[in-house]
Amino acid sequence: MVKIGNIELGKFPLLLAPMEDVSDPPFRAVCKEHGADLMYTEFISSEGLIRDAIKSRQKLDIFEYERPVGIQIFGGDEEAMALSARIVDATNPDLLDINFGCPVKKVVCKGAGAGVLKDIDLMVRLTKAVVDNTKLPVTVKTRLGWDDDSKNIEEVAERLQDVGIKALTIHGRTRSQMYKGDADWTLISKVRNNPRIQIPIFGNGDIDSPEKALEYRNRYGVDGIMIGRAAIGYPWIFREIKHYFATGEILPPPTIEERIDACRKHLHGSIKWKGEKLGILEMRRHYSNYLKGLSHIKDYRTKLVSTDQLSELESVLDQILENYIVEA
Ligand SMILES: Cc1cc2nc3c(=O)[nH]c(=O)nc-3n(C[C@H](O)[C@H](O)[C@H](O)COP(=O)(O)O)c2cc1C
């Protein structure tokens, strides 16, 4: 049984990755329904939280049916991180995650995200500031290191464990790699097999099929797997992996009804949480993924991303359903 603090996550948990502008409550609802064992919010700026920025505050919204759920924060200033830990604490998620992995320039430049990978002492101080200011279990998500010449994840893991984190997720790339090249899990495995390491180590990077999940679980011995991009528009990835682990069989892909159903649910959740205008607008980035692989889908997709009327969206989704059921 894998545990983070007192949270029991089963034998081999599948985690939904935090993804900015993606991992919001409507998306998380769909992933939860299809088997994600632990989910995270998209990252939230500690500076934004303490300034009471509306956008940052809104990202703190979590719902009972999502549990266990973690709120992820980032920042490069100890005081801001300590204060935001208290704010997060008050919203009562199951855990608090710190992002030390974001490679995006606007974050790194402020000494946050993956920028901290260049300064382990600072990383340790920031983590301690968070641990000391929350009663929640604190977890960390990070990368292998800053670049090829400074892959310091083994030291990072030991030192963060020593200041009290309860789990570590490692994305098998360096900051310099951004998202290029293949994720390298060999160092993740080394951290996992370090006898000093007692906390769960979750592997992350490029898992996009049940076969790959099984291969990586067996080869690298991690305690669980975090999945990001492969879940966008394809929340079935979680149940497919679980089924494959349990039976060795590949589930048939979701039917067109299931796809449209999940897409509709996501759309309605989006509208409910963000309001009609924004909900419809921000849903646009998801259609191509929900419809991936369907032949002659371009015209429907174009309609979906160009209308701002819910009734029209519903009608296009109905048409897809009708036409593709006939085709099948
Ligand atoms: C659109 C997008 C947004 C992301 N935002 C975050 C974030 O807010 N916090 C974080 O820790 N990682 C973020 N990531 C990184 C993912 O959590 C994950 O580490 C990465 O995508 C690799 O996993 P994958 O190959 O399964 O996608 C983001 C990735 C993507 C594609």
C-alpha cells in the first residue's frame, strides 16, 4: 500500500499531473471518473495567492468528490511560500505540492519552478518554509536537474526528505530539455532504490499507453506513475492502464458515445465553474483531443472552436454522435 502521510493510495497509484490551464475542476472531474487515484490543481503562484489575485484564488477551488486532491504552489521567496502554505492549509485539500519543475521563463526568472534546481539550499529552505506552515502532508514535483551537467536529483531527494516531504514526483527531464527528447527514468529509479529514501517516488514523463506504463513500472520500480499530456482529451488512459495491470488485456477504446459524453460533461462542468462565456472559450483547447483519430472530423472541429453558443455546440456534438455511430 502506497501512503502519503495518512492518505492511502492503493498498491500502485496513477496520478493526474498538474497542468496549467488544463487541470482545472471540470477536467479533474472527468479524470476522476475514469480512474485517476490522486490529482493536483494546476500550479498556483505564491505571490498571486498572497496578493489575493482572483485568478490564483480561483485555482484553490476543490470539491469533495475529487479527494484525494493536492494543491500545487510555486514561488522563489520563503516568506511568500510560508504565507501561501497557510492559505492553502485553510482550504483543506488532502496535500500540498510544491512545484520545482516548471521550465517556463516567466517562472524560472523569478527564481521559482525549475530555477530552484540551480540552488539546492534555497530549494530546501523554501520546502522547509512550507512544511513548517501547514499541517498537510507536503509533496514535491521536480525534474532531474537544471541541465545535463547538473542532474542533482539524488541529492535533492535526500535533502527534501530530510526536511519532511512525504512524497516526490520526478519528471525524467532536465530544465534545459523543456519537453524535448525522451524522458529518462534511470535516475528516477536510482532515487527509488536509494536505501536512504523512505518516501514514495512517483515517475513522470511520456507515459501514454498501458504497455508503456507496465514496462516502466517493472523496469524502474517506482511507487506510482503520474500522467499528464496523455490524459488530455483521453481520461480513459487511467482505466486502460489499471485494466491492463490487472488482467494483461487491452480494453477496447472508448466508444463514440463515451467520447462525446465525456466531452459534454467537461463542457458543462467548464460552464458551471467558469461561467458560460469563459467556460465555452476555454473548452476549445480540448475538442481536438476528444475527437482525435476520428476520420473527416475537421469541419466539426472547426465549428466547435468557432461558436460561442452552447446550443450550437450541443447540436454539433449531436451530429458527430449520429454520423459516427452510423459509420461504426
Ligand atoms: C499544458 C501543460 C501544463 C503544465 N503545467 C504544469 C504545472 O502547472 N505544474 C507542474 O508541476 N507541471 C506542469 N506541467 C508538466 C506536467 O505536469 C508533466 O510533468 C509533463 O507534462 C510530463 O508528463 P507527461 O509526459 O505525462 O505529459 C505541464 C505540462 C503541460 C503539457
